[in-house]
Amino acid sequence: MNDQQKRISLRKFKAFATGLFLLMAAIFIITTILQKTNDSHWIGYIRAFSEAAMVGALADWFAVTALFNYPLGLKIPHTNLIENSKERIGDNLGSFVVNNFLSPQNIRPYILKLKVSGFVGEWLSKERNQQNLVRELSNVVLDILAKLDDSAVVNFIGKKAKEMSNDLKINKIVGNGIEYVLIKNDHQRLITNLSKQIKDYVIQNREMVQERVKKESYFLVPKFVDDAIAEKITSGLTKYFDEVENNENHQLRAEITKKLYAFAQEVQTEQKWENEFQGIKNDFLKEEKLQQYSKDIWQSIKETLSNELAEEDSALKNYVKKNLAELSQSLKSDEDLQQKIDHWIRVTAYKYILKNTHQFGELISNTIGNWQGKELSEKLELEVGKDLQFIRVNGTLVGGLVGLIIYTVAHFFI
């Protein structure tokens, strides 16, 4: 029932209890008048019943009224109890709820029944729910992006990039990179390709070799001799680099590998290389350049995210939906995953509730304490007032019966 219905019900039962009192008062008046002119014994019994019933009704009316109001507006001590004791009621009610409803032994059985993973998996398996979830998440992220201060984000990115770069040793990164390539033996492909390029270059430029030999030769040396020397040089170089290209164990490959290992160590350990790369880094990460890089990065990220989240069928949204579908299937079929998730949720919920039980008590206490005293009395009277009117009714009837018994005993035995 709403408050209006509760008020109507309360008024009805108050009227019933009051009406019963008035009936007893009327019977008492009538029997008192009849006794003066009529000697019938039954009149005395009825009068005794109605007289005691009035006393019981008035006593219980006073008791019930004293809970919520001052009887007849008279500020009698220990009346209007609810309004005058609302702080203590709030504290006691908060402690009662915490001690009796939020104790470890009471909440543990309910926590153990939690099975969130199956419910979430079933919910996520519906395409409509997936779309709604992705749409809401997109709206949240778009709202965050719109409210972010671009200059603050750019400064943050620039600051973090600067902090990360301060301890960054470029020479060690380059040296380790060279060593990694050597360990993986990837440099052999480079040697093979370079050897082929040199061989082809020599073959394609035979005439240039002949011209260079002729230019450096003495004028007394015949041309055919220069041509023969040039041919020997060309053939030798071609054959040599052909061997390097096709022989994985060629001595030149081993020499190059050895030199590269030495160079990698030198780059990592020599101060001159550290200084050289530090200068490159400082030039690359100057304040104005860093700010520009940060601005470009943020604008690119923001624009990409905004476009992806705004489009209904974007690649990002499809990727999220795909992963939600996979997660849903896992939550429905993977028992180990279900147990892990449910166990984590149970433990977290159990710890959180126990850790914050005092806050539940404080919430109840503060809420009741912040109510106006009259408001609290009215709220409680609406909830239990109807039942309290039965106390008045029972007091009327029980009082009447007790009065009748006392009158009977006194009449026959005293």
C-alpha cells in the first residue's frame, strides 16, 4: 500500500477502536441509569463489564498515543516517545540491523549462492544486449573524450614521454638490437642480397672497370693488356661475390659477423656512442618538438576513437562485439572460468560487506537522525499504527472481561 492507503486504513481502525470505547461508555451510562429504577442482577454485570472496558480502552489509548504524540496535547513526561528519542532509535536500529542481519554467519550463506558468471554469460549471449552494451560504452567514452581538456592531455603525454626518455639509453637499445639480429642470423639475408647487388653492379659496369684500368695504366702498356687486367678484375670480383652469395659458410660472412658483434659491443659500452645517441635523442625530443609529437598523437587517437565509436558498424565496435560473444560462450561453457569468476566475486563481496557494515549502521542512524521528529513519528505510525489500534480494541474487551470476573467474584464470594 502507498502512504495514502495506509492513512485511510489507520483512520478506519482508529475510528473502530474509538467507536468501541464510545459504545462501552454509552452502555455504562444506560446501565447506571437503569440500576436506579431496576433491581435486575444482569444490569450490574453489564455495567461492570462496560466500566472496566472503558478503563482498559482509555489506558491502552494513552499507551498507544504516548508513542507517537502528546496525549490531548499535554506534555506529560515519557510521552511522544518516538519524536523525543529519534537519535537513540536511529542508533539502536542501525546497530540492530548490523548485528543481526549483516553478521558474517548471516551473510555467508547468501554470498555462497552467488552465481554471477552464468547470468552474465546468458545475458551477453543475446545480440540485443551486446548492442546495447557496446552503444552505452561508446557513449560513455565519447562523452569522456568530449569533456577532456586537450591541452591538459597533450601536456600529460609530453611530460610522461619526457620522463620515460630521460633514462632511455639509445646506444644500448641499438647495440642490443644489432646483437638480436645477429643471434637470429637475420643479417645473413642482408649479406646475401648485398653480395648479389655488388656482383650485378660489377657485371653491368665492365666498361667502366676497363676505363678505370686504362686510366690508371702506363701509356706504354698495350690496350689488350689493360683489357685483360680489367677482365681479370671483373671476373674475380664477380666470382668472389657469387661465392659469398651462395656459400652460407663463406669466410667473408664470418668476418662480417665478427665485426658486427664487435660494433654492437662498442655501441653499448663506448662513451662516444652514448654521447652521440644522447645528442640525437635530445635533438629529437626538444620541448617544442615533444609538444608537437604529443599533440599529433593525441589528435590522432581522439579522432580515430571518435570516428570508430560514432559509426554503427565500425571495425572497433565489431571487434568488441566479437569478443563479447566469445566471452559469453566461455562464461556459459567453461566451468573453470565460471568458478574463478564466481569465487572472486563472492570473496570480494564478502570482504566489502564486512568491511563496510558500520557504514550501513551509520546510514540508518543518520537517516533517522536527520528526519524531523514529527516526520519519524508519522512514518512509524503509518507502518504499525493499524496493528496498535487492535491493542486498544483488545484492551477494551479484555478490560471488560476482567471487570466482569472481578464483579462476579465479589458478588458471590465476598
